[in-house]
Amino acid sequence: MAINSHKLGNILQNFVSQTADVQGAAMVTPDGLPLASSLPGGMDDERVSAMSAAMLSLGERIGQELVRGDIDRIYVEGDEGFSILTSCGEDAVFLVLAGKAAKQGVLMLEIKRAISELKPALS
């Protein structure tokens, strides 16, 4: 896997700055290693990556146990907003942190658009 971390970082920064109500984004490996991120101040890349991997692992197990098939997206909603973990091929997962005012339909479209930019930087 030849990854262009600089290009990933630029794509993430653009995504965060140009998408309404997005507060941060990261690309992580399924093992929980950070590839690139644009996270709010005070958030630790390695900790966020590890939590993302844990979410992915649990989501995959739920998908298997409940016979829902392969997991495409894991969505967590809290009082302050959303955490959305989306598959970006076999080698990476895209994490998006959005505020509670985010319009979910628009956000999902923007995530799909960003993934189409991120995937080429992963190979």
C-alpha cells in the first residue's frame, strides 16, 4: 500500500474547511493507525485512530451477528454532534466529526465526494 499522506492531509483539510458543520476528519487504518487527519485542537490522532478501529471492529461484528452484511458506515449521534465512520476501501476508514446542526443528507453526499478524492491517494 503506497499512501500519499501529504495529499490525504490536504484533502482532509479542504473537506473540513469547505463542508458546513464539519469539525474534523481523519483517515485511519482498520488496525487503528493514523494515516492523516484534520482534527480539532486537543484531539490526539493516535487515540482517535484507536477508537475508530474499535468502532469499526464492533460494527463489523454487529453486522455479522445480525446478518446485515458488510458494514459501509457506522454512525454515532451524541448531544454535541455526530461521528461517522465510512469505509474507504480495504486499507482505510474515513472518520468525520460533525456538529449537531449538520444536515445529514448533505453531509453524506459530501462524504461520498470526499471518498472519491481520498481513494486515489491510497494507492
